[in-house]
Amino acid sequence: MKIAVVGVGLIGGSMMLKLRQRALASYVFGIDKNERHLQQALQLNIIDEAADLEKGIENADLIIIAIPVDSTRLLLPEILDKISENQTVMDVGSTKSGITEAIKTHKNRNRFVAFHPMWGTENSGPKSASADSFSGRAAVICDKEDSSPDALKTVEKIAEYLEMNLLYMSAEDHDIHTAYISHISHITSYALANTVLEKEREEDTIFQLASSGFSSTVRLAKSHPEMWVPIFKQNKENVLDVLNEHITQLRKFKSALEKENYDLLEELILNANRIRPILENKS
């Protein structure tokens, strides 16, 4: 199929590398405001041609929107205005309720499939793209009943060629779950990085003493605000809910230390250890 990808960065670029590798994408139009990214995508064989939005929509069977969620929310209605009943549109955003709400009454709503591949790194741009990034990972399709059967089948085929494990849920449930297993991780990482930068003034000491555990914990703090501020904004209520619970848990650890209640400290750690079999079963 011919594909137009709006946003040729990490996620869009990785998808195109895999779909081209699997020969599902016969021709790829790259659409991006960043000219440097377009040139890099051409050099890396991620896309066949740099195009504007009109040309991409006019010639593609499938349009993939791989840009920040606030931009997706604004651009999606415009794209749906321009497509035919034979084209499919999908996004890859980390929030879904705001996006689906923006088009719920659109005449071409059924041509859109809300899709979230559960993968990402702190890096960005086409140079960070990797063809095998999605293999074995989860992907979520939201509100499948609102999409036409043929559009849904197209996106399910994309997930199959990306070698992802598909899950189905509502947009609202998706946003609740991602707040707990993804969005809070980024806030925690940003907060820990700020804590260390505030308390440890000697950069050389941070560099010399940073363990692999510390580096992995703050890895997400390298993620760009251009992507994550819109995610926190669109999923504010769910993020606030999980953030309040996280603060409560931190206060329990603080209280245990202040009161020298090491039995409680051990209890808190043992309770946290219950996550181990859950994660080991996943792997």
C-alpha cells in the first residue's frame, strides 16, 4: 500500500522502516515541518518522497499521524475533511480521549482508527528510528466500534506486520492505564533529575558516581517537552490522580524514616516487590 506518514521522527520513522522491510509499504510520502528530518528520512530510506499534506493525502491508501498529541488533535479533522471513503487514517499518540473527542461527530470518523504502539525512547528524530522497535510489544486500538471494518482491518494488519500484540479498549480506559504505567514514569524521572540537579551542584560528581540504576531511572528525563507537555495536558485529570497517589506513597517512605519505623519501611518495600512476578510474567 501507499502510505503517507505525518511526522518522520522516532515512531513514524521506525514504523516505516519495518513496513518497508516487510514489503507492506510500496511507497512512502514523508510529511514534516522539519526539513532536516525529511532529508534524513530520505537518506535513511525511511521515505521515498518528501511531500506536503495535500499530495500525501491525495496519493496514499493509509495516512499515519505521528506527531505530538496536541498537533494531532488539531490536524486530524483537517485530514478527515480531505480523504475519500477508501482511505484510512490512524494516529500513534499516547493519549486518546482528547483526540477521539475532537472528531466524534465528523462525517468521516469511521475512516479513523485510534492506535497506540506501546514503545518509545528518550531519543527523537529519524536517526533514532529502528525497524525492530515494536516486535513483541503491546499495541492498543481504541473504540474499534467507531471505525469501519475495513479501516480497522487495515490497522490490524499494520500491527501484525510490526509484530505487535494487539489489545482493544476504550479511549477513556486507555488514558487511565497509560497514566499509571507510562505518564507517571516520566514525571517521576523529571522530578528525580531536578532533585539531583538541585542538591548535587558538582556535575563531575554526578557523572563519576552515577550508577546504572540511577541512569536507567532518570533516562526518561531526557525526553523532549515538545512531546510530553501535550501528553500531560491532554491527560491531566488521570495524571493528577496517579500523581496524588505517588505523593502519598512517597510520604509513607518519608514518615517511616522520620519515625525510624524500619518495620514499616520493610513492609513498604516488600509490598513493592509484588511487582516482580507481574513484570517477569510479561517478559
